[in-house]
Amino acid sequence: MNFEEELTKGNFAIPECVSCKKIIWPPAEFCNVCYNETCLKTGQFTGKIIEYSKQNEEYFCMVEFLDSFRLMAKINDKPQIGQIVKITKCGILNGNYFFQII
């Protein structure tokens, strides 16, 4: 299972070390702590908005997941700092990752 293959299918999965259970971000096939392989952890992950900005009537948020990693995501409604969100849509568009949250 490959992170980008899953993202292309619209599935969000997080690489986790099979040995030490560390979340690996940015995604990689090997752990940067113990050098063992990673597997993709799936599920409904929730995150917390830590900051946001508005550009051309669209909101973009920095979201922290599992107290471990952050990613930039788009949200339709005006966000609030500290708001708990989940990824509703993701993929790769024009070679770039995209994430939509609610």
C-alpha cells in the first residue's frame, strides 16, 4: 500500500511504523526513528485547526492531527481556531496534494 496511490483514490491514510508505532510525516515507506517499514493506518482522523487564512472568498486552514503532524486544507465555512475537523475529500490535482475538511 502506497500513500500516493491511496490519495489518488481519494483515501486518506497515515503512515505508521510497524515496530515503534510512530506516525511518519511526511509520508515515507520507512520509519525515521527505528528504520523499520511503515504501513498505512486508515480511519476517520480528526484534527484541530491551529490557524487559517482567507483568499478570494476561500478559507485555508493549518490542521494538526494526532498531536503529530500538520497539513493545509480547504474549508467552505468560516473556521474557528481550535475547531475539530475531519477530512472529507482528498486527492492529487495537477501533481499537488489537496485536502478538504468540515
